[in-house]
Amino acid sequence: MSTLEIEGLYNQFKIKAEAVAAQVYRVHDVTKANRLIAQLLKEQNAHQIVISESDLTQQGRLATELRTEGFTVFTTDLRGWSPQADAGISQVDLAVAESGSLAQDATEVATRVVSTLPPIHIALVLTGNLHANLNEALSAFYSTGKVPSYINFITGPSRTSDIERVLTIGVHGPEKLLIVFVDQGGEF
């Protein structure tokens, strides 16, 4: 995919995701992602953080960096810590530009609880894993030869409505969704 195509998909994703109250950011590499995440957590007044370890969080040593910044960080016993955490950080597998949605292999319960139980979810996604539409995104999952048994689709913060159509944010999941795209090495 060309740089121009990636830019177009990113801009489309950003417009769609922000239309449903997500906040979207883009950084060059994991070092800049770590700095941005620490800044966002401070702005949100978050103190206890749960992290579902992934390639991006381990490459940047995110847990260590956040501990250095004074945050209390949990990377184990995520089922136990997630309900009381201020924020959860996880890497998602794909982003879908046409809807501003994220797709995550959430087969592991730990991944699921980090992205659904804390009031703030910070989702990390490689910019190269941005797809134009749902068909392309699902094809990317299928092309690995190992289709996840549980795919979590995330579009904006959790929202629900009662019979009178009163919209409420954050009842059945995070009330804030912060998405950080990582270019990872400047390919784009």
C-alpha cells in the first residue's frame, strides 16, 4: 500500500472514529507512543493502569516507562486488576477506515478485560494494519491461517440506550476510547 493510500485511510478512519467520540492520534514509533500515552494518562488523571502485553508494549517497554512516570502498572492478574483500574492499554490487530472501528483478537480473557472493564481504553494499532473496509479486515484475519475464536470489534466508547432512547456512555464498557496509531519505523 502506498503512502498516499495509507494517509487517505488514516484520515477517513480518524473522521469516522472521532464522529463517535473516540480520540485518534498518530505517532512515528513506540518511543513517541510511550510519551503520548503517559501524557494522555496524566490528562485523564489516571493512576492505576492495566496493560495487556503485546509486541508494541514490549518493544517500547511501556510498563517500565509508565512506572518511571509514577503510574501503578499491572501486567499480570489482569482479571483481578482490570475492574478497579483507571485505564487499560491493549494492542488491537486491525483498524477499519470505513467505520472507524478496531478489531482485536480477544480470545485471551486478559486481553478482553483490559479493553472492556476500565473506564478508559487506550488502543494501540500499527498504521500498516489499517484496512479500507470490514471485508479487507476479515480477510487479513483469515489470511493468517488461524482465525481467532473471539474477535472484539470496538467502535467508539461504550454506549447504550434505554427504551426511551436516552443515550448513556460507559455503562457496559469504557467511557473513553483513545486510539494511538504507530507507524513503527517510518514506512509511511
